[in-house]
Amino acid sequence: MSAIESVWRQARTLALTPAQVASPLGATPYALRHAAVTLWLNGRVPAPEVADRAGHSVKVLLDIYAGCLDGES
């Protein structure tokens, strides 16, 4: 295990409940990127702005995250 992985595991243990630690929530630092994009979209940040922040085209963004939108099918 790398030093980063070790510190990340320790941080999750300190910041999350035991149930959350057992879940995939924030399992890797990269997972935070997905969480941020999902929060922005569900917070109604315009898709072009979210795509720009994430480094995606709007098409790729919506292809990947369309199922994450609250109230959308």
C-alpha cells in the first residue's frame, strides 16, 4: 500500500461513520471527482459549466452522469 493510500484510509476512518467506511463512499481520492460532478449537476449548475470544470464535453458529461441526476429518468 502506498503512503497516499494509507493516509486516505486513515482520513476516511476519521471523517466517516463506520457504515460509510464499509461502503464505497470516497473509496479513492478519485471518487471525490465523481461526487463533485454529481453534486454540481444536482445543484443545477449548468451542464456546460460542469463539463468545463470536469474537462469533458457536454455530450460525454451527460452520457456518463445522466443516471445521477435527481428527478431525471
